[in-house]
Amino acid sequence: MAGHGTLAGIRVLDLTSVLMGPFCTQILADHGAEVIKVEGPEGDTTRQLPVMAAPAMGAMFTNLNRGKRGLSLDLKRPEARAALLRLAATADVFIHAMRADAIERLGLTYADLAAANPRIVYANVYGFSRRGPYANGPAYDDTIQAMSGMAALQERMQGAPAYSATLVADKVSGLTALYAVLMALLHRARTGEGQEIEVGMFETMANFVLTDHVNGALFEPPRGEPVYGRAASPNRRPYRTADGWIAALIYTDKHWRAFRRVADEPAWMQDPRFATLGSRAQHIGEIYGRIGETLARRTTADWLAALNDAGIPAAPVNDTADLLHDPHLEAVGFFVEQESRYGRLRYPGMPAWFSRTPGRITGPAPALGQDGRAILAEAGFGAAEIADLEAGGALIVPAAPAEAVP
């Protein structure tokens, strides 16, 4: 299948579901890879999450799996496994999100795939590395946020452990899987060697959280607790103004001097504890509180104008609906609108821009199994073989394309 963008010509067998793996492969598809979404007879669970574009076409699924082709196989049947291994001989990447014991039972380990295609990049993406005691444990975004220390850090700010309002563990892990796959493809381009890679959500989020919060625990013996105080301060939050909210960061000494001018230098700013970045960092909770008292005296519009004119980072507090009409996102063409059999769809666009090999959103997610016959035919399966797979229940094809939900 002809591609576009940087990854044109790369074929990916995508056995992932929900968010982590599909987010990784969505980006591969946006940048030209042929991504074949391989689902079981029941389909990816996110197909059923409202709001629905069509039956079994939830909005999250429709976006995360955009631009992919659909193949549905009952991999518990040996003939379906054999078909997938045959297809793998034509693929560059195989990515799955099954636990290690499950993929082994199916006979689809790296050794099995490499026997069919030694050049394949085989990616395991799941909750925990196989090499530790948590291997094969169930993992979801909420539990990984809790285990990685992220939820506990919110307790310092909010008074109780809390989850992020976006599925950050899934998405950060999906991005980690993306760069791991691309590095393995680069290695293959240089050496001709395929390889197996593994991305665990727990390990990914431990790295993500501790990148800044390792802090004093970087040293042995430790010189302080593993917390970056500024980031976890209970006063680090949007500031209330006279008529709303504002986000502002008075951080560097240059910011501080400018803020003293635009705030008419109230008396508390004379405190020597706040004179330098280092001394302010040692009293970050108190200074956040004092800044909040000052910002509460004027309107959001007044502060935005004054702070931006002074070169101090400041921004309005948008909600997600505001993003749909943000003038900057509109100017850069961030949202991509397309007609589809489900009606007009508006996709959140690609954040990376390429001057020579731009990506492109090529359409909504596939209906369950919609491209199965064509994919197998392109891989060299004869019409009789495909018919036998379908008749035996190994290949699942849709009776008719899903229509939009009114």
C-alpha cells in the first residue's frame, strides 16, 4: 500500500489495544507507515467507549486508530496464527500489548516471528518488564500513576493522592514505544539486523517521574528527599485574579525584577529571602502564596497584558473546549477536518512539522476486519485460502460498513 511521509514503505503489524500501543502506531500511520490493526473477533475495547461515530466506532478509537487498515483474526485458531506468521514475513514491525504468558501461549514470541522474518523489529509494550517480579501483572493508567509516585506527588499539592485528568501513563509510554521502534529501525537500516524491544509502563513512568524528582536521591548517600520542591509545592497552581484565573511563572531573577516593577513592588518583595533564584527556591511555597495575594488584586486581562509586556511567562487558563478555537492552533492548521462515512470529523493534528516529508492524516479508523481480505490477498494468499480462513472462523470480515450514529 502506497505511503507518504518519513515512514513510507514501512509495514507494521499492530496487535495493541486501548491507548498506549495505538497512540504509538497512530503516529507511525500519520507519518506514512502502513499500519495493519490486528484485532480479535471482539475488537479493541475502546470501540465501545462513547461518544460513538458509528456502532463499535467510539470517538477515542476512531481517532487513535486513524489511517490504519483493519484485519480481524481469531488467533486461538492455528490457521489464524499461521496466517499471521505468513503476513509477518512481509512486515517491518510487530507490536503487541499482551502479557508475556499470553503471547507465549499463542506462539507469537520474538523467536516465532524472527524465524519467519529475521529482520523484524518486535516490540513488547505492556505494564511491567518480564525481567522483574511484577511481570504479567495487570496494569492500567490509574494503577501505574499510583505505583510510579505520580499520584502521591499530587497529595503534596492537593491534600490527597490524585490522578492526572489525562491518561498520562498510557501516552508517555506510547511515545516511549514510538522512539524505541524508530531507534530499532535505524539500527536495522545500518546493520540489517532486526531485534526485540520491550517497553514497560511502570518503568517508563518511574523514569518520567524521577527525571526531575530524583533530586537529592541522585547522590549516595542521599542529600535530600526524591522530590523537586517547586514542582510539588501546594501553592503551585493557577492564580486567582480579581475576575478569574491566570497561569504565571515568576522564576528567574530577570522575571523577578520585572515582576517587582509591574506589581509596584509591595513591601513583602523586599524580603532578602526572595532576592535570588536560589533563595526563592528554598522558600518556594511562601513566595507562591505571596504572589497569589498580589495577583488577586487585578483582573486577568490586566495581568496578562502587564506580565507579557514585561517578558514574564503568563497565560490564560483554558479548558479543553477552548483549544478547539484557539487562534494559534487555527493559524498553524493544527486541526484536520475530513469528510467520512461517519460524517465530518475533526482530528487533533500532528505536533511535528517536516519541510520535506510531512505526515498526513488519511482517514478514520477501520471497521473491525474491514481490510482483511485485501491485506491477505496482497500478501500472496489465494482466493480459496482466504475463503477457507473466513469459512472456518479464523478470518473475521464485516457484513457491511458501519454507518454513522445519528
